Amino acid sequence: RAKGVKITDTRVRLTTEVLQGIRLLKMYAWEEFYANQIETYRAGEIAALRTSSVASSILIASISFIPVVATVLTFITYSLTGHDLNIAVIFSSLQLFTILRIPFLILPMVLTSLADLLVALTRISTFLSAEELEDPYVIDESRPTALEVDGDFTWEATGNLLPTDDQSAKAAPEGKNKSKKDKSKKNKKDVETLPTVSDNLENEPGKKGPEDEKPFELKNLKLSVPKGSFVAIVGRVGSGKSSVLQSIIGEMRRTRGSVVLGGTIAYVPQARVSLARAVYSDCDVVLLDDPLSAVDAYVGKGILDQCLLSGPLSKRTRILVTHALHVLDKTDYIYVMDRGAITEHGTYEDLIKNSNIFASLMEEYGRLDNKEGGKLGDQQKMRNAEVDLDQDAKKEVEAALMQAEERNTGAVSWSIYKKYLEYCGGIFWAPVVLFILVMNEASQVGTNLFLGFWTGQTIKGFSQDQYMGVYAGFGVAQALFSFLLSLSFFLMSLVGSLRLFKAALRGVLHSPISFFDTTPMGRIQSRLSKDQDTLDTEIAVTLWQFLSTFASVLGTMALVFYTFPLLGIIFAPLIILYYLCSVFYRRTSVETKRLDSLLRSTMYGSYSETLTGLPTIRAYRQQDISISNAEQGLDKENRAYYMTITIQRWLSLRLDFFGNMLVLGIALFAAGFRHSVNPAKIGVVLSYTLAITQTFSEMVNQFAKNEQNMNAVERVLHYTELSPEAAAVTPDDPPPSWPSRGEISFQNVNLAYRHGLPLVLKDVSFKIRAGEKIGIVGRTGAGKSSLLQGLFRTVELEGGRIEIDGQDISHIGLSVLRNSLALVPQDSTMFLGTLRSNLDPQKILTDAELLSVLQRAGLLPSGDSPDPTVDAKFSLDATVGDEGTFTYSRLGFLSDLLYYDRVLVMDDGEVAEFDTVLNLYDNETSIFRSLCNEANLQRSDILRIREEHDETF
């Protein structure tokens, strides 16, 4: 069980990562690959549960056999010691053994639950005894400075989530493995021609493995920020800028020194909602992690002028990590980061005159930025933009942001049972289970019936030894069929659980993006974790118990009718009473179970959101509120669960009363006919009925509980039937050489992110010639990213068509289309694991090829001048998983597009302009010209950039 739980942890963790990065997975067509990785872990869980199921079945069989063995040995001992083995002694003793049998039957479940308890307690104790976070900083409002930092900081190391090569090989088809091996052999021949960070890196003695990689560190970090000042932190990619902010709020481990604040702090990651949160807070120190990087120059200028320099944050202490170097002359002080340390600091004027690194940064990235900063433009534009945003916001409010979770009412339909049986293996299991069930009950009834023959000595020629031998044989048969019955239910349940999980997982991963936009992640996690656990461990036990007790009831009725036919009349009113109670109980219990599932999904969703925003919560010191919300969610979920338990007690009380009425009726009948009825038969019926009293109650209880558990099947089945995206491959797919030219044509394209929302692309038409470099610009919300959404078909068109090389992409399989396109996404999604697993999760490329990619992206130095600090941070085995460890910069913005062939200008979801850079610039009324003016770009700058690019390439 402990082994299985560890695999479950890894599987749930990877599933969470996949759901968080679902947009990236769809863009790269990685759904099938990561589905296989998750299913590999899931198969490991099932293997562990299968072993546990065999052990449980053996235990159940042993418990079934022990009472029979104990009875036989007791009677033998009693007889051999010279005592009279009469009917009164036998049935009195048998009843005592029957009383003991019930605890023995429950013992396997108790032991299983105890094993789960021990595993859970071990895990919880490990968590509770784990190291607590120290207070990341001390607040001293009497200090003249807003921030004083002097210390060393380091990120925590994280492990790799992806399976090992052996595990991946087991999950992947043989043909795929073969092709990968062939490609690896082919790539090995070319290793020597590809660049590496250092010579003979792979053969270097003492090379550290992934577990020995040292995480990124900030050494000797010293900051002193006066109250009310505006301070900037700059540096190249990977220099540690964002890590400085993370060290202040306590997300990095402090190994030396201290952090002292002169007031409360607000933390603003890259999102404008976070900026709004900081504005409305009353915090004294605001930490801004490059909020200007995700907006265009127009909006960024508004944020800078109307929020940071003047406005709500102008009087507070502001510490800004930024790549927008044109704002640096407006700051009071600047810190320059390089290789995890502050290498230069001073005012803007001092650094321009006396520094080396800062001057090179400004020369390389800041020469075209707006130094003085022009006016924002026509104030009417700003007002119009605000009006448009307000109107769009109203339209979006009209469409539900999140779908309400579906909830069925009434009894679970038989179609759910039918579908579940199909996932378990179909009709094949029905005759097998029915045969074993009948034989198991026949052995139990035969045991008790033969006991009556034994005590009455009705079989002529049978000695005591023969009676005991046959009785023991019935016990062996009972143990054997108990083992086969329980094992068949366990295996059937595990088969169904695994197949349901695979179908639900692929149903989720192949759903359109609109599903993830309107479904809380906690809801998905609940169905792929807690509901799956119900399918794994509860359904089989409950269904086995219900059918076993149902068979026992039928066996009891048959035995009573066989012995005393008239006594069977008492079953008619009893069945009616049991039925009425069960109907009333089922309706209530199933609904409370559904409420329990809904409230648990809400709790999971809230908890997932808390973990996602943990750095922000800690920075604002709102942990108590988050804990209180989690406790309230748990209390609400427990209310439904407590009601479920209370209803079970209500049922048990009434069913026990009815069962006792049955025993009383049989006892009165036996007393009335004591002279005409064989006492042995009375003993058999009475002893069996005493045992069946609890069985009657248990049968109704198990039936209702089984229906409660089928709610989990109901919920998981819903995800197997989600509306999928278009097919991954189609008969109309182009050949592998497509696209050979790269011509793209948009023809009257209309696109909305989902039904009920306004169009984000409106009658868009343009054509890109083969080999052209096209820049797409526009203000925030103009529709730039929406063009890519339509091109990759993450959102299907409302109208029009898109063609690549003359092929309508709506007729192409999604996997074929997305694998034929390349994309650098706007969101820098990184999965937990290593840098290698993020760059090449399918393990197709060699290390040398991956290092070459990092060099071309500017993350690693090229040539013969290695940088040990950068090499350590961006090595292929460097762990990823700490926010801020890997960041991406958007430098230059508009200047990056000036050497392109043509520029497409989007405005309000429409093509406003599409021409060459110079033609658009020369048109003084063009939007592109206004964007250039805002960025302080002159025609001479454009010509110089294009000339430098031509010389370089």
C-alpha cells in the first residue's frame, strides 16, 4: 500500500502539472505523450493494488475457513474427551462460533483500513514534522529605510517527475522505441560537429548527476532601499533578478544574513490583476516582478506614468525588476545583477558614466527605448479604450466564467452500471461471477444443511469421522470459492478503474481549450484522484459484500422453505418493510453522497488555487485567511459526510428491529411445533437465521453504499464522454513534406473564444507569401494572439477559412497540423523536473543538440568563453520548479520587427494595416506610425536596424 501511495503522489503531481500547462501541450501536440506518461504511473498503481488484492483474497478465504476448522476441531476434542455430542451442545456451540464469525469476516477490511491508516499517519507525520518556514523578514517601522538585505539565498532542489527510461519503454509501443533508438544511433554520429558548453563535457571525470546539481544561489546579496524611493533591478536573462524578489518574500532559503523591512509588502508577479491588488492594498513596499513585460508600449506607458510615477503607488517604496530599460532614468536607484550577485549599483547618471555591464545593457537593448517619454497620445484615445474595455467586460460577464458542476438526481441509472460493466471487461465477467457466487453460497448452505444431517444421524452408514471429514470438505470449498469470488471482484474493479481513468484522462486532454477556461482545475483533480480511489478500493469491496449478503439472504430463504415451508410466509411482510426502508434510505443517501462529491471538488479547487498563488499569499501574509478558507471548505464537505454516516445509523436501527422480529417469529414457531418438528432442523434454521439478521441489514446498507460509490463512476464517466476537439488525424491529411512553401491565407475569418462571447477576430483576411517574415503588432487586446489561436485551431473558427500551402487546415488532423507548426508561446510554462525534460520530453534529441538550442536562444554563452554560473543554472540537469528560476525577456518589442518583410497591424480584431515597414512608417496617419512615435523610433533608426541585420545575416 505504501508503495502504491508513492506512485499515486507522483501521478497526481504530474497530472496537475499537465493540467496547468494544457495550452502548451496542445500547441506542441504533446497530449498523447503525457497521457502515456501518466498512464505509466497509473499502471504502477494498479500493479501494487493487484498484489494487495491477492493478499486480501487469501485473508478472506482464511477467515472463511477458520470457523469451520475451529468447529470441527472443537467437536472432535469434545467427543474424544468422553462428552456427549448432542443437538443442544452442537447448536449452542455453533451459535457461539457464528457470533465470532462476523468479527472474523470484518477483520480483513479492518486490517486493510489499518494498513491505509498507518500509511496515512506516516505521510501526515512526515509532513507535520517537516521543517517549518522561518519568518522571511523582520518588520521594523522605526527604521529610516524601507528594506535592508544582507545575506545568501538558494533555491530548493526538486526531483524529476518523468518516468525512467525503463518505465517509458514499458508504456511505449515497440515500434516507437525502435524508431527512437535508431534516431539516437544516428544522432550519435553527429555529436562531434555540434557545440557544447565545455570540451568533453560528457567524458569529464567527476561529472555530477541530476541529484548532485547545485541549485541557483544568490551570494552576498546586499540591498538598502530608502522609504518612498523607486528602485530598479536589471540584468541579463538568468542573472537572478526575479530571484532577488523571491528571496525577500521568503520563497528562497536564506542560508545567511537577514532581511529587515520598514513596513508591509505587496508582491506583483507578471499579471495586471496582481498590480491592481497591490494598488488597492495599503502595503508600504511594493515588489514588482516585471509587470511591464506582458503589455505593449502604450499600456506600459500608462502603468508607468499613472500608477508608478504618479497615482496610487507613487508615494510608496517601489522595487521594480524590469527589462524595459527606458524606464530606468525615472528611477531613484538601480541595482545591476550578473551571475547571481549585485555587480553594480548607483543612480542612472552614475551608471551610464562609470559602469561596464549596465552600459553594455543600455547599448544592446536600450538604445531605441523612449528616454524622455512622449505623451501618451490623444487623451480621447485613452477614454475610448476605457469605454471599449468596459463594454467588453460587460459582454464577458454575460457569459458564465465557470461552468456549474453537473449533478444528477435520483437513483443511479442502470445505464451507469451497464457502462461500468463494459469498462470492467464486458459481459464476460457476468457468468463467471454468477457461477462462483452460486457455488460459494451453495457451499455455505451445504455446510449448515449437512450439520443438520450430522446431528440427526440421518445418513446411514456414516461414522463421526466421515461426518467431520465431509463437514471440513464443505469448509475447504467455502474457502476456495470465497477466495475466487473476492479476487474476481477485485480484479474486475481494477480493470474497470484503469480503463475508466485512461478514457477520462484522454477525454480531458482532448477537450477544447474552452473546457479548461470554464472548469476549475480542482474539479478535474477531484475526479482523477479521490473518485479514482473510490473506484480502486471501495467499489469492489462493497459490490462483493452486497452480492455475497444477497446470496446469503436467498440461501436462508431457500433453507427455511426447504425445512418449514409454512414459515416462509413471514418473509412476505418482512421483504415489504425492508424494501420501503431501503427506498427511503437510498434516495437520501445518494443525494448526500453527491453533495459530498460537489463540496469536495470545491474544496480541492480552492486548495489548488491557494497552492498556485502561494508566493503572493505569503508575501501579503494572508496565510491565516487561506487556512481559514480551507478549514471552512473541509467543514462543509464533512457536513455532507456526517449526514451520510447519520443516515446509515438510522437504517441500521430499523433493520435490526425487523431482523429481530424474524428471529422471534421462527422461535415462536419452533416452540409451538416442538413435538412434531425435528429439533436438528429447528437448530439449523434458527442458527442460520440468527446470523442472517445482521445480513439483512447489511444487504440493504451495502446496496445503498454501492449506489453511493457508483456516484464516483457516474462522475468519472462524464469525463469519458466530453465533447472532444477535432480528430488528431484524418483521411485528408497532407503528406509528411507539408507544408513545403509556407504560404498562409486568412479568408474572412471570424473567431470567438467560445459561444456567448464577442468575436475577437472579425472578417480577417490577408495572405502571407512563402518565405516572408511577418511581424504582427497591435495594442493590448487587438487580436494578435487570437490569430495564432485560429492558426493552431485551439479555438475553432466561427466563419471563414485558413489555408496553408493551399490546404484548408480545418480538414487536417490536429496532431498533423500542430506538429507541422512551431511556436514560442507567450506563457513561459515550465514543468517540474529538469531543463532537459522540459526541452525534449520525448527524449528524441541529443544533449549536444539541446545545448546548441540554449546557445542560440542566448541562455548559454557561445564560443570559447564559458560562464560557470550561467552554465550551472541552465545545465540540462538543472532542476525546474521554483517560480522565478527560469524567466524569459521581451526586449526591444517593436524594434525586433523592423527588419521583417511586412508588418500586420491589428486593431479591435480587424486587420487595420498590412504593408512594408517603411511604407507604414511613411504614412503619418497609420497606427504603426503612432506606435513608432510612442517608442521614439525614427526613420533613420529603422534604416540602421535593417542595415545591421542585413550585414549580420
